[in-house]
Amino acid sequence: MVKKLVVKQLKSVGKDSQLSATIRESAQQIWLAGLGAFAKAQQEGNKVYDALIREGEAIQKKTRKVTEDRVTEMASKATGTWDKLEQVFENRVARALNSLGVPTKDDVAQLARRVAELKAEVEKLNKAVKPATAKPARRAGPKPVLKAVRKMAPKAAA
């Protein structure tokens, strides 16, 4: 029995040594791969770094363009909404002023045109009347009346 145990232990030690060797060998390969990756990264690090910068700039430009487009779109929507709100406000104010009897801008403009027309007509009438009134009228006194009466009276037989 002791022999069996010793044989088992020897076999297990052999297996453990073989497993240990395999693990050591794998660890050595992993270490070497890491060193190789580090060396390669040092050699090509600048190239990768420059490539990453170019990609970052390209993404930034795309993002900026999309953002500007969205801002422009939202601004146009907001402007449209603001214009509608302003129009609603102006309509309500106009209705309120109309109900109070306040004349509109068009009403005042129409009245101003009518006043200008009437003023022109009055000036025409004044020009037409001035020449007739420019001659001084004679005062009707006794002499003209007597002459008129004499002309009308029947002539006496001479």
C-alpha cells in the first residue's frame, strides 16, 4: 500500500511539474507578447496618434454641422411661432381698439386724403372768386339811383 501511495505521489508530482512547466511556458509567451505589443506601440504610436486625431476632427466637424442644422431648424420654428403669436396679439389689440371706437391707421389715412381733396377744392373756389371780388364795387349812392329812376320815368312832353 505504501508503494501505491508513493507511486501516486510521484505520478502527481510528475503531473504537477508538467502542469507547472506548461503554466510557466504560457506565462512566458504572454509576457513576450506583451513586450512585443509594447515595442510595436512605441514604433507605430505616432501614426496611431495622428490617425486618432484625424478621426476626432472628422467626427467633430460632422457633429458641429448636425448641431448647426438643428439650431437653424429650431430657430426657424421658433421664429414662425413668434410671428404667429405676434399676429394673434395684434389682432386682439385691433379688435379691442375697434370696440372702443378708436380709428385705425387706414381710417386716419383715408380722412387725411379726404381733407387734402377738400382743401384743393376750396383753393380752386377761392381762386375763382378772387377775380370777381378784385374789382372794387361802386357804392350805390343817390346819383346812380337817380339816373336809373330818370331813365324809367316816362318822358314828359316837351
